[in-house]
Amino acid sequence: MSAEGGITKQIIMKTLVILSVVTILEIGVALIIGAYFPTFPKWLLNLFFVVLSLLKAFYITAEFMHMKYETKGFVFWTLIGLVLLVWFIIAMLYEGNSWLVNNSTWG
Amino acid sequence: MADTHAHGHHHEESFISKYIFSQDHKMIAKQFLITGIIWGVIGGLMSVLFRLQLGWPLEKFPILETLLGHWAEGGQIVPEFYYALVTMHGTILVFFVLTAGLSGTFANLLIPYQIGARDMASPLLNMLSFWFFFLASAIMFYSLFLPHGPAAGGWTIYPPLSALPQAIPGSGDGMTFWLIAMALFIVSSLMGGLNYVVTILNMRTKGMSMTRMPLTIWAIFFTAIIGVLSFPALLAAALLLIFDRSFGTSFYLADIFIGGEALPQVGGSPILFQHLFWFLGHPEVYIVILPAMGIVSEVLSTNARKPIFGYMAMIYSILGITFLSFIVWAHHMFMSGLNPFIGSIFMVLTIIIAVPSAVKVFNWIATIWKGNIRFTPAMLFAIGFVSTFIAGGVTGIFLGNSTIDIQLHDTYFVVAHFHIVMALSAIFGMFAGVYHWYPKLFHGRMMNSHMGYLHFFATLLTAYGVFWPMHYIGMAGVPRRYYSFENFTTFNQFDGLNAFISACAIIGFAAQFIFIANFFLSIFWGRKSKTLNPWNSNTLEWTTPLEHFHGNWPGEIPEVHRWAYDYSKPGAENDYIPQTTPLTEEELKEPAHH
Amino acid sequence: MAYLIGGIVFVLVLVLLYQIGTVFDLIAINKGQDDLYEKSNKYNALFMLGFMVTFLVGIVWSSVAYSDTFLPESSSEHGRLIDEMFNITLFWTGIIFFITQILLFIFAFKYRMQKGSKRKALFFPENDTLEIAWTVVPAIVLLGLLVIGVKSWNKVMSPPPAGSIEMEATAYQFGWIFRYPGADGKFGKRDYKLIDGTNSIGLDLTDEAAKDDIYTSDVFLPVDVPTLVKIRARDVLHNFYLPHFRVKMDAVPGIPTRFWFKPDVTTVEMRENMKDAEFEYELACAEMCGAGHYNMRRTVTIGTMEEFEKWLSEQVTFASLIDPDKYAMAESTESEMMETEMPSDSIMVENQELTTDSLQIN
Amino acid sequence: MSAEAITQKVGNIWGGGTRPFNVRYGKMMMWFFLISDAFTFATLLIVYGTLRFSADWWPEPLNVFNTIPGVHGNSYPLVFVTIMTFILIVSSVTMVLAVYDGHHGNKKGVIKWMVYTIIGGAAFLGCQALEWTHLIHEGLSLYFNPFGPDGLVTKEAVMAGTAVAGPTHFGQLFFFITGFHGTHVLSGVVINIIILVNTVNGVYEKSGDYEMIEKVGLYWHFVDLVWVFVFLLFYLI
């Protein structure tokens, strides 16, 4: 059985607080910037959201899904596959954008 | 005590739990193999039918009308049926024979045997994996008899052709059945794949470290990982396609005027489907070829009585191929309107695959160099595999180069390339595996060797006879998936060559019955092997008793002390040292290979 | 009945073959050999060698025999670039192919297990130098191919040069509609929702630029002038494929694609080169598009600029096809138009479909 | 019968090299299944990204998700989805607590937290149903997107040419992806109920092994994890 000793109720509560705070931060920033700073660069805002979401994902995986307490080999073999998504995302977004450009330039 | 219990367990089994809903990996392997063989015959027969049309486009064959009815009016196959045939041929061979039939058989048979486990991690899931595959098979088979025919949009089912029943008759019910069958197939392959990965990672016997595993297991391991990670893309793509077909969404459809009306869908992209499809489709060809590579590595080493050359390099090259297989998918789409910049990146990534592939080829050749080669039928097919893999591999360098691909894309050159490198090689690997592990499948019975030799040389000659001339046709620019070339003066100058190809295909198909007869007759009449280990092999499966029972080894599972490739080791008594033999004093001192 | 008998005979032959094989297997064992491979080994090794010779000689012979059909003579500038790349790749991969195949079969023959021989295989599990060598050497060759490949790819896919003429090809099941921009040099707007029996590409006649757009049923292009082909599809995927010009690009409904090339051999010159008075450049579809996929032929004619302009002036406008009353034909009468428009081959039927309301698929 | 069980019957040598990652096969299998499922979701979200990048205009989430069902007015952007997000996070926490109690063999604790988790899941599904209903009322469907560049428009106005509709992909992707996620939540709730029944019947108490709770928990957290990204892509960016 895996090292269940790792996680405690304190850690669970701490994670809950972190996730809540990050979510509220996201919503807050979205609302404030949407309402008061419409000229704020969209890409920067989106980057901010992406980073915060990845942070949330990290906490859910590490604490709730117990990954922090598994052996390194196990974490490696399970999560390494996700690396493949990086190029998938980049290539597809680039493609999507190029359809837009194609349609407006040659359509 | 353990022994008697195991046998007792064996006797408890009823017919149904032993032969039908069996949870024993050996029985499931046999089920996959036999289903795969049946599909192989059906898929092969389809290729004979459309080769008849391509080889003798103006001839009439009355027998076809007898057999196929309105699909071959007047003895000549109609275009709609021709396209249904090529579609189903591709689907059946790629997914049902070379994925399920190959991986399903050898993963199931070899994983528990070669890593020293009683069975798969979850025998129940394993059984379900087969039965989902069987269900998928049944549905796909039924679709062949639909009134409007099976799916006919190509095995790649590119929309809009596959999304619109108006576009081709097979895109109606035929396509629906195709999608249902493939959804079940994906579930089956997921259940199988999860089992294989987990069993290999978790259930190795004592001493069987990862770097002591036979290369078959390494290959199957990466195959399973590829399957687990790539089939979801097809699942997602198929779900979206189902929505486009049935609920009027526009993920893949845009600005279409067909059947006299303009469809409401706007904004979608057919290229999107191609991306998703090939995100599965390209790794899929490695799902097909990797197990064959593993089998061939094992068979070459055993029968050359020589350790596989560069064991670690082999593992790294499989790893490299696995990784690269996921990031090169768009090389199937250079001419699809892909962004040229992205295209050039895909070209670079694609060409890199040639490096690990070359390493593997050189390692195989180095393995037989200065060996002591025993030409069993399995060994013949393994050498045939290396030959076809080279022949098909080098043409990949042409097609991976997007500039050359402008001319070669969707010509017979492509057909020649992927049939030689993927279809032939994988089939050769499969044959090698069946001949080699037949005694393990069927209680120590051996297949008939001389029939095996005949089968091999007939297959090798006709295989090259079919696919080699296709390069020439393709280099002349003749497009694939043409029902007839008669309309084009540029394309219709190869009647003689096409007839030759068709003749080879028919002979080659007939030659496969030598194998089929050998396979099924040997179950009953095959010579019983004198020893447990007829090939003097090192791996663990040859230490199991001939009698099959659920649990593989009576008593304890043997402990492993060395890698699988100690053949002809200097100082050893025999030219093989089974993995179960403890290391000697001298061996402990020398730097371990692994 | 005959088929049944044939089937039974086939099965019996297989069973017989199996029995003969069994006899061979048993003889081999009875002769006191440990296993039956020692005897058959020699023959199999010889067969392997024989196969190699047959295979390689066959390859060389057939390559020579069919060499004049390899890559039909290129009639465009970038086509020769592609052919050159092809030949470079063929050279390098050819070397690798022959070396590896020969080594494979020679080793298989030479290192066969021999009767009575006490030779043992060499225990040779790894050698880092060799591994590095055959990783690095192919990598370098491939790098070279890649550099040339990327360069030519960028060249072929670059934006069309200034002074290009434009044409548009629209694919449908199963044929092509071509459009030239007319005197104003501009294509009019189109909308697929406007497509009907007469308006085959959905041309928007409210757009000024659309009124002089020219419809043609075959392609005519001037020699030595870069041409940009805008490629469109009306229903499913098609592919605009000109084998002699090394042009191939999918036609995708909803997404415009394009390809530019510079034809530099006229049809007349090509007829002389080929010594074939009937020769025509052909356009084909190279992306499976349905039951008539194999039938989407059109001819492509390359002529001088004067010939091109003369030809173009003889064609009709879309406007006159869509609304003959409003956009009366300037020069030719309707019957003459039909004559120039219809090619004299089997495609004719499909052209009629275009201008009538029988666009429905059965 | 699992292979481990067979081993125990036939004769056990699971010493040494077995279970190298200190994880039992069931849990490992669940993890690989989740990775596979992650690829399915990733593909769908990539489709979303691709189609969004290919659209020349996309509705601002603040202007789309700006109501709370049952509350009048359109001035509560993102409030409702925040509630949904919290429901899911809290249900994840209760699930962790169930797993925690499972490890300590506390049957009562497991039952209590499982019940809370199921309630959370059902609440989330209810909220999603409310949100879908509301959006459908506003006119969003697989074929029409009322959130155009000039604000909320009606189909009639678009047909008449007096207004511009938003990209239909917005609605298609929204319904497809949240629907696919909702299906996962639904199946999670069903599985949770089955597990709860088993726990109440003492199945895991008897076998002394609450690992099943952990496996189901992994699935449940995964659903939460996916929501993080659905939330990011549909509601924030």
C-alpha cells in the first residue's frame, strides 16, 4: 500500500485554502480587469490565468491525488506522457491561426 | 501442495470458462490470434477482389457476380464497392489484424510468460478486452452486409466524405457501424493496453529488472503506452464526427454544397479532423510495427545463437521512436493545406525517426554477424522482416521530405512504402512469432517446418512482387485509390505491371493458406516437441510445463539472475544460458552487460 | 457445385501438402540428427542467397526497364527542384539499401549453422563505438537531406512572385470548374449559399469584380509566367494534381488553399519531345472524394501568352451563364459557346450536369 | 480472480522485484486510465483552442456567463460558475477525507464523507443543468450563438440581417465539452454511490482494504482537475 502516512487533515485543509484563494484570485482579476482596465493586454492576462490554473492542477495532483507521496519512478512513468501534449497544443494553435490568416488573405 | 492445487484449479474449469470466457492469458492470446487470422483472410480476400479490378480493368469475371451480386454487376466490381473494399481492407488490416491480432496475441502470451507472472494484472479486464474486440469485430463484419455497403470513405475516414451520406453510399449506415465498431475497439485496446503496462511495471518476478527484460516485452510495453496515449485522440475525433454526422454541428464541416443543397454548417475545418486522426494514426503504425520489432529481435538472437547486439541501444531506439511517433503526425498532411512553416517543422521531426530506425537495422544485422544461424521458419521470417523493414524504411525518407512529397503524396509510391514497411514487416513479425511460440500456444506441438519454409519463400517473393513495382507506378505519378486508370493517358500505361502485381497478390494470398493449414492441422497433428525448450532459448516461458493451467508455473515462479541474451557465452557448457541460471563466480566479477 | 468441389480439392491439397511436409520433417529426424534444421539449413541458406540475387538483379533490371516512366518529365521550374531532391535522396538511400540488404543476406548465408561444424557464435553483445558510428553517420546524411529539403520546400511554398497571373479551380463531385479573373484582374466574391443549377460556384453578382469573371471547363496557361492557382472545393476534399508540373494541393471546403508554379514547356513542345501528337497535360484528383474519384480528368494546355489571351477571349463569363438575359454574350452566340466549352471526351456528361439543374446525387 | 490472488493460491514469491513502485496494480491501472482520459479531454480542449484561434471573433466570457439562475438581472458575471467550482473543490476535499478515513479503517468516516461527496457531485450536476437551461433560454444552441459582437441578439434579427450572431462553434464546443465533463461527473457519482453501498455493506471492512475508495477518489479528483481547465478556457480566457 502506498505511503498513506504522507497526507494529513491539515494538509488537506491547507490545499483547500490554496485552491479557494487561487480561484477567487482568478475571478477577481477577471472581473476587475474586465470592468476597469479593458486595455490591459489580453495575452498577459491569459498567461496569468494559465499559470494559476496550472498551479491549481499541481495542487490537486500532488495532494488530493497523492502524487507527492508516490515513488519517483511511478510519478515519472505516469506523468511523462503528458509532455507529448506540448507540441500537440503548439502545432494545433498555430494551425488554427493559419486557417484564420488563410481565410482572410486568400478567401 | 501448490502443485496439486494448481492442477486442481485446472480441472474445475468448465468448457465455457476455459475456452470462451477464459481469463487465462494463454487462452486469450489464442482467441486474439485466431480472430486475427480470420480477419486476415477476410482482409486479404478483399485485396484480391480489388486487385482483380486493378489488374484487369476491362475483364469480366462472372464468378464475382455470383459471389457479390449487385456489387459486381456483369462480373466487374462497381466503383462504390471498390471504395468500400479498399476502406474495409485498410480498417481490417490495420486495426483488427495488425493491432488486435498482433499486439493482442503476443502481449497476452508473452508478458506473463516472459516476465514471470501468473497472469495479467487484471485477468478479468483482459477477458473483457478480447470480448469488446470480438463485439467490435462482429459489428464491423455485419456492416459488410448492409444494403448500402460498409464504410467507403477510406480507412482514414476524412470528413466531409465520411460525414455526409450524400457523398458516398457507405457514409450512411456503413459509417455509423464503422464508428460504433471502432469505439468498441478503442475500449478494448484501452483495457488491453492498461493491463499490459501495469503488468510489466508491477508484476515482474524476482530478479527481472527492467533491463533484464527480453526486447519483446520492451516493445510491447511501449506499444501499450502508445495505445493508451494515442487512441483517446481518435475517440475524441470520432465523437466530434458523430456530432457532425448526427446533430448538425460544424466541427469539421464548412461551406458545403452537396446533393443540390447548401448545408448550414460554417466555420469548421476538415483539416482539424486530419490532425486528430493522424495524432492517433501515426502512433498507430508504430503500434503495429513495434511488437514485430520486439519479436524479431528475440527470434534473431535465439536462432543466431548470439546475444542481441546493442540491447540498451535497442531500448533507447524504441523509446526514441515512441516519443517521435507522437510529434510527427502531420507529415501525412503536407499537401492538405497545412501551414507550410509547421510543415517544415514536421518534416524535420519526421526525418529524425530514420535515425533510431537505422540503429535498429544495423543492430539486427550485427546480431546475425558471426552467428550460428539456424533457419527455423521463424528465423526466416525474422530475416525477411529486416529486409522488408529496410526496403520500406528508406522510401520513408522520400515521403518524409515534404518537397518530394508534393509529387509522391497519395500515389502508389505511398502505398508501396507503407505496405512494405508496416504491413509486410508487421505480418512477417507476426508469422515469426507464431512459428516461434507455437509450441507454447499449443502444448508443445510444433508447426510443420517444411511447410513453413515453403510458406516463407512463397510469401517473400510474392510480397516483393506485389509492392516493389508499385514504387515505379507511384514514381510515374499514378494516384492511389483509383478505380480505373483508363481515362488518363498519363496513368494508363501500366496495364502489364498492374496485371503482374495482381497475379503476385493472388498467388501470395493463396500461399497464406499453406500457413493456415499448417496452423490448424498442427494443433492436432503437430509433432510433439521432445523437450520443454525446443529452440534452446533463454527466456522464462520455456521453463513452464507443456500443460496449460491458470498460473503458469506449478510451485514457485523461477527467479531471474541474468538478461535474456546469454547465447554462446564463452566458458559456458551450452550455447545458451537460461535466465534462471545463477551467475557464476567469474560472471559476477566481470562488468555486467545489464 | 463446381465451387464446392474446387473448395474441397483445395483443402485436400493443403492436407496433402501438410502430410508431405510431415514426412520431410520425420525423415530429417530419423536420420539421427538432433533437430531437423541441420539438413534444411543448407538449403534455406542457399535459397536466401538465391533470393538476394534474384531480388537485387530484379531491382536493377526493372529500374532500368522502367526508368523512362519515373517522374514524367517535369514541365515546371520547381518540378525540376523536386526531381533533383528525389534523385539525391535516391542516391543516398540507394547506397544504404544495397549495403544493408547485401550484408543481411550474405551474413545469413555465411553464418548458417553447418552440419558437423563445431563453430560457435561470437559472443558480441555490444560495442559503443559501432553504435555511435551508425547513429551519427545516418544523422549527418539525413541532416544534409533536411537542409536541402527545407530550402526547397520554402522556395516552393513561398508567396507567388509579382507579375503572376491568377486562376481559381473549384472541385466538386466529380469534376472541376475553373475561373479566370477577367479584364479587371480581380476575382469577384463568392458565397457557397448562392450555388444553384446555373451558378456553379456561388458567384456574388452584386460584386462589381464578379461580373467579368470567366468560366472555363479546361485549363489554359501561358508558358514562363508564374501562375497562382487558388484551390477551392464545393463538397468534399479533392486534390488539384498536375503530375507533369509537380503540383499537388488539397481542395478543402471552407479553407482556401493555393499553389503557384511556373510552367515552362508548352503543350506543343511537349508533343515534340514525347513524339506523341496526341499528348495532353492532365489534371487529376488525388484525394479520395467518392465513387467518381478516378474520373475527374481535365486537360491543361500550355501555350504562348498570345495563344493564352486569344483563348481567354473566346471563353464565356460566369455572369452570362447565370443570367443570360441580363449579361448578354458579347461576341459568341450560345451555340458557339457550347462548342468551345465542351471537351470532346467522356467528361462531357458532367459538364452538362453543371449547367442543368441535375446537380442532385442519385 | 486477480493475478495477485492466483499467486497467493498457487504459491507466493512476491518478494524481491515485485511491486517496484510501491503501488498496487489497481491503482496504477486507474492512473494510466486517467492519463488516457486526460488525452481525450486534452484533444477536445485542443479542438477548442484550434477552432477559437481560427475564428475572427469570440465572445467575452464576462458577457456570456453573467447571470445567476433565479436571480434577476445580468450583472453577476462569473458568480454562478464560481459557486460551481467551489462545489467541485469541496467535494474533492470530502473525497480526500473519505480516502483518509479509509486508510485508517474508519468505516463511519468513509460513509459520512462519501455521502457528502455524492451530494457535492449531484449539486454540481444540478448547477450545470441550470446553467445549460439558462443559456438555451438565451438562445444558445448547437446551431446558433446569440452572443454576437453587439451583445445578445435573437435568431430573428440575424435572419433579418439586422444583427450579427457569434461563432456557432462557441455553443457547440461549450455544450460538447461541458457535456463530456458532466458525463464524467455523472459516472463518478454513480460509481461513488456503488462504492458507498459496498462500504455500508462492509465489503471493504471485510477485506480490510479500502483501496477501492482511493481508486474512485482518483477518478473524482481527475474530474475536478479537468474542470480547472474547462473553467480556464471557457470562463476566464
